[in-house]
Amino acid sequence: MQARKLSTGAVKLYWRYTFKGESDRVEIGLYDGKLPPKTLTPKDGRWTIAAAMDEASRLAQAHEDGKEQGGHAGLVKAKADAQAQAITNEAAAQALAQAEIDRRSKYTLAELLKAYWLNLEALGRSSHTDAKSILTNHAIAAFPDIACLPASEVTDEQIADMRRRLIEAGKERTANKLRAYMGAAYETARKAKTDPKIPVAFKGYEVKHNPAAETAANSESNKADKNPLSADEMRVYWNCIKDIGGIKGAALKLHLLTGGQRIEQLVRLKSADVTADTIAIYDGKGRPGKPARRHTLPLTAQAAEAIKLLDLSGEYAITTEVGDKIGTIHLVSSTLSRWAVDAVGDKITDFQAKRIRSGVETILAGKISKEMRGRLQSHGISGVQDRHYDGYDYLPELRTALEALDRELNSVKAGNVVAIKAA
């Protein structure tokens, strides 16, 4: 042990040692002669000789035991490194904890469902509006406690409870649509790690399984309820709209004369997709996560006349906007449906615009093959050959089908139809 008197008159005590030919000293503390000489513990940072000797012995023993680690200097460094690593580990743990908090608040069920319908919109899928409505009303708003959970932690039982609420309210079809949209959202997130076509943001949800798909489906509620118009009712409908002028007449006639295309797709017809003898619309139905399929249709003479009533100077061909805004916003599908109902009045019992599409199949049955009726209305097109190898556009065959539709609509049989009003 070593003592050194300072310029202030105080005495400072040290432990001095030599290791590998080099000497060093370690400060113990200030000597305090007022303390009882046999005191072995420091008081307020001051030491007795006995206490300092005891501390020097402890340091010497630690130095001897730690020579393989570099003696006293090595032990000091190891302790400092350990403390620094502990601080680093604590900071890392806090960062991870905060990241988990952020992840849980960011990648919730509500955010997954929003990301899903926005992705549908980006893909040009008309179903994004229906998806947004159903998911917002029957998942996010109806079950806020579940909606704020991390999407990866939501269970099949919780989703079943969402559907049960709708089923008990008699809305079984809506319950099935909720299951379908939630299932599609989860499937998009689940596949995001291996499908580079899915936006990378979906990876953040860390979805490993699809809880919506694990709930029981109710196929009975998915049965079609089209109630198609009969051939005679189709002729009545044509007689109701054929003399209507302006944008209203053009939209109604184009819808029917191109084969009863899905209204939500037809109203999005762009001026750039109209030629002298064809139009092209985009069908995204049944193509989850994929761009809409281009569906080109020939124009019969009557359909071409209807096109002439449209102003094609803007982006959209069917629009009610005027002036500088012409063509910037397409016609709303519900507006076209309402125009059809107004045109029919009481001439067809329980008329709805959705019955026109299936009515086209009815009036063409027996005259056009089932396959060609499917191609006309862009449904039933599946299989490897159709998807990948069949590049033929079928325009001549589709024109034949639409010309047959024209002939049937303009036949004289409609004069024999008498509307029967519901009792």
C-alpha cells in the first residue's frame, strides 16, 4: 500500500502493484485520522489505515486470481466492457419492445382490411367499394376491440362471432361475403412473403395462417338469386328503352346491346377503349390479387348508334358531367340501374336491373352455345388452355351472338306480353 500527501495537506491512499515489468497504482481513497483506527469500512469516502490495507489485500488477491485475464487492468477492462454490453443489451431490448408495441398498433386487423380494399382499388377491381363497405361496417365498426388487435393474433372463433352476428340478424349472404373478403385479405398477407407481385407492406402483418378460411362456409346462402327476365320480358324491356335519347338512352341501350355486361364494369368504359366497331371493358371478378382482364366486345349497328350519343372527349365514355368536367367521373352503377327501373315502370313485375344480365342468357338459349354465352358475358372462362394459350379474341363469334340478340329483341313477340302486377 502507498500513501501520498497532497498539496492541500490531505493524504491519499493507494494500492500499488507491478505486472509484467510495469508498475501502476490504484486509488483507494483519502485517509482520515479521526476515524477509530480499527475501523475496517470506509465512511463518507474516507479510510483508516486498517480499512485501506484490507482493500489493498482484496485488490491484490483479485489481481493474482485474474492474471490470465490481464491482471487488475484486464479485470477493470472486462468489467467496463460488461457494463457497456449491459447498457447496449438494455437499449436493444427497449428498442425491440418499442418495435413490438409499434407493430401491434400498426399491423392490426383494421389496417390489414384497409390495405386489402386499397389494393383492390389499385388493381382496378370494382369490388373494392363493396369490400370497403362490408369490412368497415361488419368488422371494423361492429367489433372495434377485435379490429385493434394485431391481425396475426385474431382467431377463427373471433371471425366466426362476426359472422354469427350477421347470421342471427338474417343476413346470411352478407355473412358469407364478410368471410370471403376477410379470407382474401388474410390470404394476400399470408402469401406476401413468397409472392413478389403482392405489395411488400403486407409482409409486416406476419400472417402465417388464414383464420377466416378456417370458419365454416355456408354454401346455401351463396345460391344465385337472379330471377332472369323471360325472352318476352326482355323484348318488353327493349321496347321501353329503345327510343330514350341522350346519355340515359345511350347507357341503357349499350348495356343491353353488348350482352348485359356487369353494370359496375360497363360504367367505367373509357373513351380510349371505344373504336368504330368495338368497346373494351375490364373484368376483375374472380381474379384476387390480379389485374382486371380486358374484355373486348363488338358493336352491332344498334349499339354503334348508341355510342354516337356519348361524348368521348373525356377520360370516361359514360358520364353525366358537363363543361370542363366532362368525362372526369364515370356514371355511378346505381344510377344506371335506377334509370332502367324508371324506364320499365310497371310493365314488368318485380323488375330489377340485375335481371337483365341473366335475361340475355335466357333469350339466347338454344340459339347460341353455352360456351359462347359465357364468353359474351365474361364468365366461365377457366382452365390452362383458356388462361395461357388461347389468344383468339372470338370477335366474329361474339358479333354473331350479339346480332342474334338484336334480332330477338326486335321480334314482334313482345306485343303479346301483358304485365301481371303482384297482388
